[in-house]
Amino acid sequence: MIFGSNELMAAIWVDEDFNGPMEVQYVHSNTGLLISKYEDLGQDGYYEEFIHFTVDSALTYRVANHDGYFAPNERIRSEARNEP
């Protein structure tokens, strides 16, 4: 875990298979809310999937050309948040 200067959690890095490289990264806002998730699906050291969480939705992007950028045309899914 990484903590910000405000003593709230800023990021969590996860090594899913315990081989050294971090396959998943969770990023939090300065108020402690989860705002994004990056995932190395191919376990090749590069993040291929990015999920951006907003107030009412989750936008999922999957990089198509391994350039390291998540372009608007690479969005594969948009989901609305369900209210309890």
C-alpha cells in the first residue's frame, strides 16, 4: 500500500502470482475513494486493462496496440452503478 501526504491510502499494488511484477494497481483519490484499476492481463509487465470509476459508472478500456495508452476508441464496456 502507498499512502498520500494526507495519510489516506493512495494506491495498492498487487502481485497476484508472487513472482515479483505487480499485475494489478488500484488508485484512490485524495479523499480515499477508488478511482481506477489497472491490470496486466498478459502478465508481461504492461497494463492492458484500465477501469475508471466515476460517481455513477465504470468505464473499461483495453489497449489494442500495446502502446501503453488507453484511447477513447479502446473502451470495451460502460456500466452504470447499481444503487442499493
